[in-house]
Amino acid sequence: MTTQPATLEGVAYHAPERVVAVEELAERLNLTKSKVQLFRKMQGLKELRYDPEMRFEDLVLPAARQVLDEAEVPLSRVTHLIFAHATQLLAPSTVDVAQELRRQLGLTRATAFSLTQQNCASGMAAVDVAGELLRLDGDPDARALVVTGEQAFTAGIQLIPDTAVLGEAAAACLVAVDGAGAPVRSYVTQTLGEYSNGVRIGKERAADLGQIYPEIFADTMRRAVSEAGLTLADIELLIPHNVNMMSWRQTIQALDFPRERTFLENIPRFSHCFASDVFVNYVTLRDEKRLVPGRHYLVASVGVGTTFAAMVITHRED
């Protein structure tokens, strides 16, 4: 029997209005002029959204409220809230962020929990988990809310050396099973546990990872496309995370996928926004009327640690 697909019934994002150029963060991040040029010219990171005065809830809640309002779904039908984040610690130990979001959103029936171990790929993992939970529940009217979003509250969190400068954005997805929204046709993930120390793996192991990264990422995407019953020729656009231009040039080459069918325009505008990138990019394309109903889209991200993730979505009109 064919498994009923998870469907995206609504996707939204929210970001601070404050736009900061990478060079404005040089002192905070201890970047030399040459490092700033590395990020701007080679990595393609030029601007990002960053507002240290913004409260966490003011970043995260608007997108969640938007998808709930636009879907016009009774809050009692939302049975799960999954808060996906990359930064391990976001609040004091006495605060359960997922439960606090549940309370502020009025989701009294929802079971709320966080998902984080796949780092910046955690948002995509949360969509997959949401679909599995809803299928287990067996209630066709139930919904799950996936929320992402975190702040660059320290310099150590905001910088991945020589790779990315982190900006701020939050996103939300309302997930159903076999609903009217965009169906998730496949989800594939690979984790390389030997690189689990992330940014602390050292220069030699980082160089080793850099050598194998493009092909392993390309293999993950090929598998996702194959499991969706498609070929790369069937993919309308590749919707990536915003880590940097250089890694995507290498990965696209390994994948043998056209540059013009890869959405990279948000990299210089947003930079890397933890687990929210792919949702920000999906909404950008949708709002610009660049998503075609019935066409297939390959969504891909990598979490430090190292987890590669890819998902194929077929777009439907909202």
C-alpha cells in the first residue's frame, strides 16, 4: 500500500527588518579585511538580517501565526508542534522553548517538543517527523506545526570559520497527511558521524570533509530524486540552503545540475539562517510566482556535524 504523503499546507517566514553588511560585523566576529573579502567575493555572503535588540518570540512567532491564520484551521486540530533548531542551547535550562511556543500560540491540544541534532538540516527532518506522527495518529484532520528560528546571540554562534556568517530568520510549516498542499515525495538523509565535532574537527579533517562534501551531497540529492520516482531532468528548480556560493558551485558540478535551475539569489541577501534557509527560499520563490503547480522541486540542506538532507516536493497552488 502506498504511504500517504506529508503535505505542506502553509509555509511562511519572518526576518528582522534590520539589514547588516558582512563588513559591519568584522569587529564582532574578529574578521580581518582578507576574511571579509573571502566571505563577500568567494563565498558570496554580502548581507544578512540581524537585530540584537529583537526579542526571540518576536522573531519566531509571526511566521507561525501567519500559517495558522492563512490555513484557517481550528487550533484544536494542531496535534503536534515541533521546534527545529541548530543551536543546541537557546534559552535557560528552566525554559522549554517548544512548550513556550505552544502556550503563546494557543495550541492547547498539541504535543510540543524540540528537534536539533541534525543542526541546520533539522527543519527538513522535522517535516518528515511531522508526517510520520500524523500517519501514526490516523486522524485525517490533524495538523502538525513545524517552527524554525534562532538568533545569533554570540559571535561563536554567528560564524562558521571560512564558511558562513549566520543571519537571523524564522519559518513555519503547517503539515498534513494527504492534504491539499504540496506533497513531499521523498526525503533522504546521510550523516557522517566521524565529523560530529562540527566546527571543532580541526583543519586537517575539515580539509578531508571539503574533498568529499560535494559528491556525498550530490549522492543524497540523487537518491531523493530517485526515491520520488523522478530523474534530475524532472526537477524544475533546486532550492538549497544558503551556506555559501562556493560550496554550491562545487556541489552543482558534482550533481551535474544546471546553475540556472539552482536558486542562489538569497545567499547574498540573507546569508545562512540556521535551519530556516530552505523555507525562506521556498517562500521567496512562491511569492515571486516562480513555483509552477505540478512541477517538482528539490530541497537540500546540510547540518554541521555532518548531516546531508534532500527532499522532493511537488508544488500546488495555495
